[in-house]
Amino acid sequence: MKLTAARAQQLVSAAAGARRHAHAPYSKFRVGAALLAASGKMYTGVNVENASYGLTICAERVAVGSAVAAGERQFVAIAIVAPGAAMPCGACRQVLAEFGDCAVICADAKDRRQLRLEMLSVLLPHIFRL
Ligand code: THU
């Protein structure tokens, strides 16, 4: 499965759509993610905050969990839509890297056409492995 420009845009749209369901009453920083599996299917995630702040789950990890629960193990790309086209946090990079390399597309929640694209292996070299 190749990541075409059209597919990248689809992924960003899915992430932006999911973002509407973000549960971020504390930070008000809403994040949506969409993960494209090698099967061609897309899996979305949003940040899920908690009154006990440290229990918050990032959008990327929710998307990974959803995809893995559906039997997916190979990923082509993840799109993340957040204010300022925020890059994925270190913990989410490690969780994504568990399943190999993939493209990371970051888009601003307001102007979704401005994309930042980088390979995960560039964002997180020398990942932890057991
Ligand atoms: N957040 C994500 O969803 N993904 C990241 O990669 C970094 C941060 C969320 C967690 C929290 O709900 C909010 O953004 C502010 O940190």
C-alpha cells in the first residue's frame, strides 16, 4: 500500500473528523489521529483526558489500540490533526515504532492543507527494543 497525496489527504480528513470527538475538557487541546494500515483500512483515535490528569491517553495511542484490536500489525502512515500541527509525543513515537516504520503526517486543525510529513524513524531513531 503506497501513500499517495490523495490518501494522505483522506487520512488527514479522517483525523480531523475524529478530532470532533476528542475529550479534552482540561487542556482544551483537541487531537485527532487516523492510522492507515497495510490492509488499506483506517483507524481513528482522539485524546481522552481524565480528571486524574496522568491517566490521559493521546490520540495516536487510541488509534494504535483500535487498529491492533482489529488485528492490524502493519502501518503505512498516521495523520495527526491538532493546533499548530503538533508533532507526536515521545511516548506515542515509541508505541508506533513497535510496529515498524511509517509516515507521520501532521496537520494544523485550522489549515489542514499545510502538512508536515516525516518518517517515524527520523522522529525517533534508536527505539527501545527488548
Ligand atoms: N496529546 C495527544 O493526543 N497526542 C500527543 O502526541 C501529545 C499530546 C494530548 C494529550 C492531552 O490531552 C493534550 O494533548 C495536551 O497535552
